[in-house]
Amino acid sequence: MDDGGPVGTHAERSDGSGGSDGSADEDRDGAAGGSPARDALGATPALSRLAEALLLAALAPLLPGVAHLRAGRIRAGALLLIVHAVLLAVAAVVAGSARASLLQLTVRPGWLLALITASILLAGLWAVLGAHSYAVLLPAGLPPAWRLAGGSAATVLCLLMTVPPLTLARYAYLQRDLVGSVFAGGASADRPAPAGPAGGAGAPGSSPASQRAPVPPGRLDLLLIGGDADVGRPGIRTDSMTLASVDTKTGDTVLLSLPRNLQHVPVWSGHGPVPFPEEELLNAVYQQGTLHPSVLRGGRYRDPGAELLKRTIGHILGRPVPYYAMVDMRSFRQIVDAMGGVRVCVGEAVPAPREQVPAGVLRPGCRRLGGREALWYGRSRTGSSDYSRMGRQKCLMWAIARQASPLTVLRSFQDLSQTFKSSVSTDLPQSLLPSLIELSGRVKDAEVTSVQFVPPLVQPGRPDYPQIRRLADRAVRESDQGPRGAAGLHSLGRSCT
């Protein structure tokens, strides 16, 4: 009996000792690996809250204040949402009711500078808002590694938020640089020329570049010049010269095209005739003005050659020509490619220019032309004549004007702006650009007619200049009444499709 007691007591101690050792082992196991219950109630909710914080931080530019509401900061969240909703409503109303005015602001340097500043500020605001949205939802008790990962992810998100407004700022900068580089800062790029017998070439009005100048009442005449400066040939050869006369009320436009090989040219300085060899052609006038700017008598001009050509063509056609725009044909290919091509209806087979390798032929039919093919279509004289080329060039200009859209321009804006800076020159003033934007909307849907002063209408070797003036005057007067065969007036909408 005495033996049983000690034996029983030992057994109990042995059981108690074994139970105590088992609990210690469980505690050690829990400390090493963590129990499933603790994972479910501790780390997993914290990681879920971290993911939620990152998600709502990413939505901060679109739904500012939602993260604050989720964090229990009702006043701050509600205020952010209300301000955001009001700004969106105002933007929607302005975009819907003043769309044309907004488009005009894109050519005003002062407004573009304001847009650049506002976009940079907005980028900073979005980054701060995203960071704060993440901070108010950041769960406590995260392990250091997860806290570092979350902070890194939030930083990347905040940087990504700045991309849209900074992209807008870059586009505004490029546009402002383009306007400032290509267009004149005042109301007129050059000094107005006195009116001549056939109507001088003075530019109307004068106002600071920051103000909007209205288009003149009646018609606005703009000389469109296609320049070609090939390697190995001095100066620029103006192979394409077309006066665009636009009705500023309806947008109806008549294009008056003079052939490059017009002879016996009455070169006009704005003050009087300029000596010019009779055997020289019209496309040599530009070089004459470039080499002898003194014939313009007074003032400094951005491009004396273009100024003399502008005044001479105004004298030939009997119309005042206040402005010109010249495009370097070598860059025409890049412009068309940046637009994604242009759809043209080729009326007859057009062989490649002689200097082009490899040679080929554009077959008749309507198709989209890339930059190389469009330049081929507009410049080739192989198997045809200058006069056929003039007709194709006008169809090409008409097609580009009809097919260019804000979306097309925006898609390739950087390439287009750089190409325009290097290939376009004009004396159009910055102050006139907003009015021209408004006018271009009417021109796009208006009737465009054309007259080519070529055989049999005019003989370039012995031109009747009084007859040219009469035909030009008649074409302008009748441009809104449809084609008139006697005046050589043709609708581009019919002849180019």
C-alpha cells in the first residue's frame, strides 16, 4: 500500500510534467510559424487594408475624397467630392457651349502659357492628393517590409498621376513654340505696302499679338506658295502659286492658280514696277526679291522674296493680297505621313517623277496615299505637263483640308509641330489666328472652286494680263454661284472626286 502511494504520486507528476512540456512546445511552434487563427485575424486584414489604400489612392484624381470618407474623415471627403463635382460641371458646360472659343485659345500664346502653368500645378495637386489619400488609409502595425513596399507602390502611383497633366503641358508648350516661331508677333508680320494701281499688298489693321484681330469684312485673300529648294540649285523655286480668296461670311473659297512659266511678268514692288527680264518666268520673282530686297523700299521683311511675289501676284490679279503662307515641298511628305496619309481620287495614271528611284505608276482610282506617294502625285510632270500637275496639287490641298481633324492633329502633334516649324513660313499675325480658326470651320463645309490661268484660257508665253484680271474678278464674284465654264471656274468637290 505504501508502495502504491509513491508510485501513484510519481505517475501524476510525470503526467503533469509531460503536459507542461507539451504546452511549451506548442508556444514555441506558434512563435516560429504563427497559428492560422492569428493569420486570419491579424496579417491578412492589414494587407487587405493596404491594397485598399493603394486602390483608393490611385482613384484620387477621378474621385477625390473617397479615401477620406473611407477613413472616417467625412468633412474633408465631402468637401473634396463637392469641389470636384462643381469643377466637372463647369468644365462640361464650357466645353459644350464655348467649344469654338476654346479652340481659338489654342493659338493665343498668353492663354497657352496659362494652360502650361495650370497643368503643372494640377500635376502637383494630383500627386499630393494621391499621397494624402494613401496616408489616411495606411493600416497600423504593418511589418517594415510591407510598409516599404506599400510606400514604394504609392510613390509610383503618384508619379503616374502626373503624366496626363504634364503631357497636356508639353502639348501646350509645343503649340506655343509653334505659334511664336511661325507666325508674326504683331498685327502684321511686315510693314504694310502702299496700295498700287492694281491694289497694293498692305495688311489691314494693327493690334498687339495678345489681342484678337477680326478678319476683314468681305473677303480674305491669302497667297499659298509651294517652294522647292533642291540641292545643287541656288535659292527657292516657287513651283506652286495659288491665291485663296475666302468669303469671310460663308467660307466659300475660290482658288486662283498662276502657272510657274508665266512670262513677261509685271513685277510690282508696291510703289511701282520693278525691272525684270522678259524671258524670266513667274517662279523667278521670289529669287529676285531675295537677292534685291531694296526694291521693296523701306521696312524689314521676314522674307523679301515672298513679299515681292505677293505684291506682284496681287498686281497681276488686280486684288490686294495682305498675307502669304509658303510650304517647303521637301517637308510635305512628313506632313502627310504624320496625318496618317490622305485619301485622293487619282483620275489618270501618274508616273513617278524622273528623279525618283525606283520608278512606278500611280494607277487611277480612289486610295489613301502615304507621304511619298502624295508628293509623287503632287510633283510629277513625267508624261504630263505643268498644268496637269497644278490641277493635282489643288486636289491634294483640298483633300488635306477636308480630311484634317483635331483628332488626327492631336495623334501626331509633336511630329506635325516640328515639321511645320521647319517647313512653313508666313506673315500671318498671331492676333489674326483665333479669327482664322473660326473661319476655317466655315471653309471646311463650304464650296471651293478653282480657276487655272493655263491654256486654252491663258497663253503663258504671251499672257493678256488685263484679261487675267477680268477673269479673276469674275471668278471671285461668281464663286458662290457654282461653276461658270466661260470663266474657267470649276468646283473641286466635283473635279477631285
